[in-house]
Amino acid sequence: MAEELATVEQAHAEAILRRAVQLSDQAYVVAERLPVSSLEEVAAELQMPASAVAEALAEYRAGGLDPSEDGPKRTVTDRLVGPSQVTVRSRTGLDEREVQERLRLWLKRRHRLRTRVDAEGTVVAIRRRGIVTTAVRQVRGATGSAGLSGMREVRGAAVSVDDQQTMICVVADVGEQRTQSVLTGSAVAIGGTAVVGTVAAVTAPVTLVGVPVAVGTGWIISRLTHRRQLRRIREEVEITTDNVAAGATPTSRVQEVAERLSYRIRE
């Protein structure tokens, strides 16, 4: 599944096995810093499926696993507004290297992101900078064809289970999109509170009971706005991951539109 020299830190080793336990509904015990191969051995002794360990390791490499918690990060803001990450998992019969290369090409050509592959084999993609690039991204965004080009970062990892199966995990950072949703809701809340305050000043203080309503409305708008963003981004990540798993190459604009329509019909 992985090379002998590959290693992970102790905290990450524990997190990976915790996640693997979640995926296989079993318990575990883990010691100090371990080579990746040792993770597989410990999991095998505990009779955990190799696919669960591979999936958890891919999730860790893609940035979707927090070593201080069981599973992906979840904060107060996550609960109130929504998650800061979109995580999509899949499996394929392709090997790790081919998955890495295909994912890199999809993120670069289809979504116009700047890509690289780090020392662990994780594909890291960030948005391009520049006046022209930003202008093109805004135009594509206005027409609903921006894809993932506006994402701060997208990370993807592949881990082989055996010669016939590889687990894929792609994580998109939607923190900036969530912040924008919060700002949108805050503007509504502040505007509503200002109106209530003005009315109260010329009528009666009892009108101030409308302040909680304005704040609540702002929170609802933040949540709904972010949910809409999440739905769009998840669709893009799922389409990309599905195509990588299927061994497809980046498509033309006409094929892209047809794919998107097909995806929505299946939903």
C-alpha cells in the first residue's frame, strides 16, 4: 500500500488509526511514531480492513483529518454556519501514481488551478493570481462555470489498498467562502438592527424586541448562503473525483456542460 520509508508523526498515526476504526467499527491501540507500513501491520492485527486504513491515510494526506480529534475538524462555526472543508472520497482500480497525475491534470486544466505534488504524493492546488486571471474567474463565476478556480486550496491524495484498488480523498478548503457568507448575513443583521434602533428612537423602546429577529435573520442568511456554496463546490469536487477514478482525461467545454447536466439529473 505504501513505501517502507514513508512515515507519519505519532499524533497523525493515532489520528489515522482512529479514523480507520471509525470506518471499520472496531477498537485499536497504537504506540509511538510509526512507519506507514507499521500502521498496516497494526491494523491487520486488529483485523481492520486494509481499505479503511487506506481511506483514513488518504484523508490525512489530503488535509481532512485532525490529529487532536476523532475524524475531520468540527468547530463552533462549523455547527452554526457550516463546514470549512468539502471532503469527497472514492475508489478506483488505477494505481497511486496514475491517480495523482490525473487529479493534477483535472485541477490544472479543468479548474485552472496552480498545481504541485508534495513529498508525500499529495496533489496540492491553489488559485492563480493576476489581474487577467481574476477577471476571467469573475466572468466564469457570473456564468456559473467557474468550477473550483476560486478555491484557496484543494488537496487530493491516493493510497493503494492492493494491486487492484486505490482509495482517493479530495479536500477543498471553503473557509473563504464561509467567511463571505458570514459577512453577507452580518450585513443583513446590522442593517436590520439599525432599522429597529431608528424606529425605536421615534416610537417606543418596546420595538427593540426586533433586534433578536434581525440577528436571527442574519444567521439564517449566512447559513443558507454557505449551504448553496457548499452544494456547488461539492458537485464540482465529486465530478472531478469521479472522472479521475474512471480514468478520464479533462474534457472540452461542451462535454463539461453535458457532464454537469447528467450529474444533476442523477441527483
